[in-house]
Amino acid sequence: EKPISQWTSSNVVDFLTSLNLYRYVSIFKSKNIRGIDLIHLDRDVLQVMGVKDEFHQKAILTYIDELNALENRKPDRTNEICNKSVEHPRMPGVDLERCEKCDKYLRTTHNGQRTSQVFGMALCIQFNPDEDPAPIVVIKCTEEIERCAVISPKIDLYKLYKSNVSKVEVEKLRNAINEDLSKVDLTQYDLLCVAAILQKFLRELPDPIIPVQWYDRFVEASRIKNDEQCGLHLVRLAGELPLPHKSTLTFLLAHLCRVCRMQWSRGYKGPPTPVVSVLCHVILRPPWERIIQVVYNTEAHIRIMELLLMHGQWGESLPEFSSVPTLPPRGISAAVIFTQPPAPDIVHRESTSLQDAEWYWGDITRNEVNEKLMDTPDGTFLVRNASSKGGEYTLTLRKGGSNKLIKISHRNGKYGFTEPYTFNNVVDLVSFYKNESLSQYNSTLDVKLLHPVSRFQQEDEISNNNDIEKVAARLVELNAEYVGKSKTYSDYSDEFSTTSKEIQLKRQALDAFKETVAMFEEQIKIQEKFQKEAQPHEIRSFIKNAEILRQRLRSLEESKLQLEDNLKQQVAYNRTLEREMHKLKPEIVELDKQKEKHKAWLLSRGVTTASVKQLLTGGVGKCEQEAECAHHDETTWFLKECSRNKAENLLAGKKDGTFLVRPSRTGQYALSITCSGTVNHCIIHETDRGYGFAEPYNIYESLKALVLHYSQNSLEEHNDSLNTTLAYPVFADRRQDGFEEKSTTTNCPTTVSTTTVQSSASSVSSTSSAINSTAPTTTNSSNIPLIARKSQPQAYHK
């Protein structure tokens, strides 16, 4: 055991959990309290931190003193201290209990004769589900809370379950209920006391509402990433609970639905995260011998409670919650409560124009956002226009392997998550939260805006490079790195699965060892008992037999200790493998994305698909551009002097996909193309970043690059009315027949020898590339718009 001064923050969290004070874990974690900090705690510091309860303050400080005393205690004084504790005076009518671990007397919750008529009794003997929906005390408490809520609209029902209340008052009410529940008038008690006694009753159940035998199944179900599927699975599990537990859970969740409706009617539109974060540990907990898991499964507990509430049919309807994360009430001093700063404090070195922000994606759908954030690390984010189309925005943030949606609201020219709104614009808001955590709004959002998803998809390495050979060489390097890391990940995964199975078997073996040791210890006790009653001539046999039993017990204990040590080492190794796998996964995903971008770049420059595949498989040959591709000859499709009418005459009667590029009356260029027997016209914008149909996808360094890309990618990706590629340059036939007006010789084929970029990587499957873009503005020859130009891009899905 390490000294308290060397404890990490994780050790401190385990310490709190062992004291059954895990409600304060988030406070201690947020302040990074370590062992050296524990030594200097006092009541004033705990009060400032948010530990308001006097008994909890005393418990924490007493145990810290105990730990310090243990470190300073001399070994030869142990027996003396233990002997003194044995002589502890026993008071009449008080049943003192000792802790199995430290042999200290435990705090009791009664004074005098122990009564347990209501509290501490199992649900199955508390009530008959055929007659009542829940235990009488639960029904009475919830009815009183709802009655007071109707009478007093100013009561904050979410804070009600988190507020501190006098332990003395709670104990008085508890004793009164235990004595005779039918005589208790809850209207005579403070509402905070009623809410506290309800939680106390549920907390003291021998088996919680969701029984401990079901704990692992619920936690495992909570790992399903899709909220809807996870919610349905959890509701199905809840329906399989024993009838008393199922009935009580249904009644309590129906009560929470009514609480949410009343709270919503009072202007609190956010989700019920504050009350959920409190009650989730009351309704669900692991077995006491594994209570430490509460620390690591806190987010799972909250998610289970939220999804059960949202997706179950509990006989009551829920209001339409705002997606803005609610600021939970916290018992922390004003010195550490975060407040949004005034807008002037924001650094303005970057552009405040939303259109210039790389993380702003405009009108893309939720499904498209999910695709872009798939397999990204925590802290990855983007902003899009809200589906309500009311001028608001939605921040989508990656946290815990799932996407969190947060609405950015605005009023009176200011932006923010909740009122009061203090940011001048969305860019200022995002810039600020790149350095500040969102945890003050939602305890599960302890993350910053770290990794923006850029809408400028083309990497500078490709955009500024026109050398096909260099890009091809880079593709081979990326592919080799991708294959290597994928193999490493696969090896880690196999090893992780193997060690996980071994750990499970060793844990089972350890349990068997414990049972066997217990059996031998019991046999030794029986042996000693009969030895005292044995005849003189039997004593020798008893002594010999006892020695054999002790030898076997020592052997078992040695083997057990060896197995425990081996198990600890293997668990540590297993966790290391898991960390390495989590570290590798986003790297592999990013390499795959980069590889696909390089492939798309080569294909857009006329390199054949077969050549790209040959590069990836390490074959020897040439990376060829299509030799007979007329698109490389700009004279076949670019007309410097061509009007709209002339373009329509040239394209009249041509087959679908025949096209030309000409100057536009707007000063830009225009694409004229035949599709479905009609000539359509699309504006091509020229910007500092390149050519394209609309921002942010003006990324092609020349008109030729744009034409080559869309010669292989259909315009239907961006406009349903343009179901064609740029298939046939209008003068392609003249080029073949030798009738070009201006002959421009192109170096076709262009080759890249793969001998300089060979890769030993194995073949990997590739997917077709799709560029997300805004639909081009098209008009037919009758000047009737086929589709209006969209102000923001609509992502395309294969």
C-alpha cells in the first residue's frame, strides 16, 4: 500500500467510493485532488469545494486522520490499540457492528431498538404489485412532491433532488415512517426532507430497483452507440425485471415524466440531466463488493437512466426538450463556477466571418455529420445550420464514441448555449471553447473543441502539387503505412481477445481457490473441535491429520497468491493493449482518408483505375493517363468566344454528356452541357483558391482539372437534374478526324514508373471517391431554372 502522500487523483476517487461518498467524485476529479491535497483538507475547504453535509465532512476528515495515524503507527502498538477497541463500552439497546476489513465500529442509523418495518426491506415484501404500483412510502413521497409543485410554481424540481437537507430532520421522518407509516403526515415536513427520504428509502433497499444481478447486462447494453437501438434494448431489459422491481421502476419513471413536464412548463426547456445524474446511482448500482465500478461507470449510469426515460412507455408523455445542455446546479463556490466572459475578452486574431471558418458546414444533414465524425477522437467537432431554419446553429461534438448535439441560440445579436447570451458571433463562441471545457453545462461533456472537421477537404500537399509522380509515390507511402498499422492493430486485437479470455479463466480459478481455502479452514476448525473431544489414543491421529490439512492449506494459499500476482500482471498488460488499440484506431482511419484523397486526385488527373490498383498492390508497370482522352486537349471543349445562343446551337441534338466551357456574361465561366435532351448552363466560379461551382468547393487549380474530375464523377452527385458526366467534349470528333481549329499537343500518355514507388503492401480494397459539393446552378435553353443555386453544400452519399 502506497502512503497517502503518494496517492494519485484516481486513488482519491477510489477512497471516496469506498466511503460510499461517490456523489462527490466529480467535485474531487474536477479539482484534481491528490493524496498530498487530502492531508491539508479541513471543514472550511470542504465547504468551499461543495461538500456541505456535516456528517460527510466529518467522515472524510476522520478517515484521513485514520490513514495518517496508520502510517505513523509503530508495529508493536497494533495489538495494544486493537485490545482497547475490543473493550468499547456497549450501550443498552444499541447493536454495534464492526467493519469486516478494519475491525472498527460502524455508524448506525438508529438509537435504541432496531426497527425495519419499511426501510431496508426488499421490494418483494414491501407491496403487492397486483394491488399497488410501488411501495406505499414511494407513492406518498412522489404524490407530496407533485402536490407541492402544482401549488408552488417557483419550486425548481430538478434542484429538489440535489439539495442538502438536515440529517436530523431526515432521521426523524425515517423513524416516524418506520414506527407507523399510516400516521405520518408528509405535509408537515419540508419538501426537501420528503425528497431526501424518498432517495434514502431507495438507497437502503437490499437490492436496488434494477437488481445487482442485472447490473452487468444494463451496463453492457449502454455501450450500444446508436441511442435509439440502445434505448430499445434497455427498455426490453427493464421489461424482463422481476415484477416488484419492474412495477417500481415504471412508477418512478412516470413520476419523473410528470416532473419534466412541470419543469418544462416553468421555462426550463433543457433535458433533465441534473435529476438523472442523482437518481441514476439510486436506481442502479453494482454489488457492494464491486462498488468501485460506480466511479468508472458513471457516464453509463446517466446514459441508462436518460435513455430509459426517453424511449420507454411509462404511461406519461415527455415534453420536447431543447438540445442545449442544461447547466446543472452544483454545490461549488462562486470562486470556481464558470461564467461566460464578455465578448470583448475573446481573441480576435482570426476572421470572425462564419463563411471563412473551416468547421462551418452550412446546410448538411445529420446523417452526413455522423459520417464525417465517424471514428474520430473525442473533441472533434463541426457546426451546421440548425434544422429549424430559424437562424440558429447546431454544434456537433464527439465525446465518448458518440455525437453530442448542442444548439447555439441567438437573441438581440448575441450567441450562446444558454441565456444570457454573451458572444458577438459563433466564431467567438467556438474560439473560446477551444480552450474551455463544456463540463459546466453537462457533467458528461468534460471536453474542449479540439479537432475541427475542415470543409476544405483538399490537403495543401495535394492542392499545391501538380507532379503526378510525387503524388503517386505519396499514395504508395500512405498505403504501406496504412497496411502496417492495420496489421499491428489486428495483432493487438487478437492478443487482447486471447488475454481477455485468459483473465476470465484465471478469475474463475481464483474464485475456486478462495472457495477451496475457505473449505480447508472450515475443516481445520472442525478438526480442532473434535480433537478436544477425542480419546487419548485418538489424539495422535488427530494431530497428524491436522498437520496434513495445514500443509495443504499453506500450499493452496501460496498458489492463490501466485495466481493473484499473475492475474494483476495480465490485467495490466491487457489494459496496455486496449490503450494502444484506442490510440491506433483514429490514426488508421485518418490514413485511410488520406489514401482515398490521393487516389481521387490521381483519378481526376486522368490516371487509370488499373494503374492506381497496380500501385497499391506493388505491381511493376506504368501509371498511365488515358492516352486517347480528348478532355486533355482544351481546344476540344474550351471556346474563348462563344455566346449562350451559340453554345445551344452547337450542342443541339448532341447526345447526353456533350459539353463545352465558355465565358459568361457575369465575368465568370459557364459550363454548357446536354442532359435529357436539353441544354443546361452552370456557372463556374473563379476564386483565389481555384475553380468550382460554389464555395467551399472551388478547389480546382484550372478549368482542365475541373473537367477531368467531372469526366469521371457524375454531376448527379450535386444536382438531381444532371444525371451525366462531362463525357464528350463538343469538338472531340474533330480532334479524332484531324480538323481541330487550334491543334494543341498533349503529352498523353503521361507515365509514372512504379519502380520508384513500389510497395510491398498487400492489396487493400478501395472505395470510390465522392466530392461533397453544392449543386451547380442550372438553367435550360428556355431560361427556366431547373434548380436554384444552394447557398451551402449538400453532402453526397454513395
